[in-house]
Amino acid sequence: MAVLKVKFTKINRGKLAQVLWVLNWVSVMTGMTLFSLGLFLKVEIDKRWELMSDEVHSVPNMLIGVGLAACGINFLGGKICYDCVDIGKFLRWKLLMLPYIICTLFFTFFILVGALLCYTMRNALEEALYLGLRDAMRHYKDTDMPGRCYLKRTIDMLQIEFQCCGNGDFRDWFYIQWISSRYLNMTNTEVVDRMRSNVEGKYLMDGVPFSCCNTFSPRPCIQEHLTNNSAHYSYDYHTEELNLWQLGCRQALLDHYTQIMQSTGFIVILIWLFELSVLTGVRYLQTAMENVLRQGDPDSESDGWLLENSIAETARYNFNIIKNLGKCYQVDDDPNIDVPSSSQFGQDPVPTKGIPMAS
């Protein structure tokens, strides 16, 4: 029994073909939208590539590829649906329509995968940001080293723009030397003692860069001796929260990219539903036109369906096809299967060596 069978008149078939022609051209625009979303996400990630340890371009690259494919597939679909208005022109596409529908079905599946990846990319992005920010902060002081001299400005602009400080929080700056040795007075006993007290010989301090300062703080920014309450007037390290940005930059960037990816994923799901509806219409058009050819009357009514048989029967039929294809490539173990016998040619059998023939 056919699945979701619908009866079409000649007028209905023509209207369906015209509507699908328009929808396929709309789908070309949705393909451009997918391409634009992937390109936008790729540009946003590339803006801060130096703060990420790994390449996380799988989602934007997939959206770009699917978007370009959508433009080509839907352009072809529009041409097919336009010609299906006339039964004579449909004959040109009859053999191509089923492969086209199957390819489009796989294509819509990849759109759904792209949408789901937008929602599952958070963990990979968080790991890449954690490692990337950690390494960038370690090279914050290398302002005179080629290839790393830009990192100080990058991190400062990041902390100012996103109102964040450090990787997880501002305390991350306490465990790295973020002041270049060229700006340290090595004749100062305090500086030398601080470097000697560290196993790796680093100048560590309970201070942060100026970009961590909260611009909404009611008091001048305190950057040094943050854990020393007696070093500042009316200051309590445990309760003071307005002086520095409390949010870590990893979380700030993660929230920024998550918002973009969730919005992108929602739009991609809407596009997937639209493409699925167009594909459903093309399937109805194909089966209805093929049934018209079987009946031999272009003006007669015809049935259209999604599946000619039930889902179980269709699955069983396709499984048998795959199974029979596998049997075609099996080789018989008998080495003489292709050796013709002499009796096939009207000749006496060749005697076996050592056995006399009867007279």
C-alpha cells in the first residue's frame, strides 16, 4: 500500500510544478543564506584565531559547502519542475528524477547535520579557547619577539572589549610572568629576590594588566598587590569586586560564539524544514507524472505518493537488492566450473593416464 497517496488532476499537477519551480528558486536564495552564515561564522572565528589552539572551522566550512551545493541542486530542481508542466518535456527528465531526489535527500540530511553541529560545537570550542588563551597569556610579555609582539595588544583589546580578565578569572595572571624582563630593574633587591624565589626564575606578582580594570569602579584601579589588604586604603581583597572585571575571557568568548552558533543553528533548521517540504513536493510530482505515463492519457487523473509500498516493504525490497548485488560478486570455489567438457563438442572423453580403454 502506498504511503501518503494523493490524487492529482492535470490542473493540479501543473500548479504543483509551477509552485515547486518558484520554491526551488527560493531555495537557491536559502542556499546563499547558508553560504553567508558559514562565511560569517568563519570570519568571526578567524578574528581571534591566535587565541585558539585548534582549528574549529568544521562547522563554517560545512555550511559554506552545503550552501554552494544548495544553489546548484535547487537551480537544477527549478529547471526540472518547470519542464514537468508538460508531459512531453517530462520525458527528458524521467530517468534523472529519482537519482535527483535521492541526492537531494542526502543533501537535506547534511543540512540537518550542520544545524546539530552548531549546537554541539561548544565543548570543542571551549577546549580550544582554554589552551589558546593560556598560551597567549604566557607570551603577553614578548613584545619584542617577532611573531608574538602582537599578542599583548590582542589580549588587552580582548579584555577591554569583552570586559573580562584572565583565562578563567583575574587570578590567572598571578601564575605567569606578564611583565617583560627588559622593564624590570635587576639592581633592585626586591625584584631579584622575587625572581630567585620562583623555581623557574620568573617574576611573579599579585597584579594584572591595566586592561583588567573595571571602568565602572568607583575608585582608581588597583593593579598591584591585589592580595595585600594593608597596601591600599579601605581595601578588602575578599570583598572587593568592582575594581577588576570578574568574568574570565574564556567564558566571555564562549558566550559570544555560542550565541552566534545557536542563532545560526536555528536558521539552518528552518532552512532544513523548507528544503524537506520542497523535496516532498518534487517526489509527489515525480510519481504523479510517472503514473500518467503508465496510463497513457495526459489528461487523466493520477496518484502521487512518497513511497509506492509500505516502509517495511520498501526496506525489505532495498535490502534484497543489496543482497543480490553481493551475490553477483561471489566466486565459485570449483576450479573447473568454467572448463567445458569434451562431450559438449561431440568428442569422446580423453582417457585417463594408466587406464586402458575398452576395445
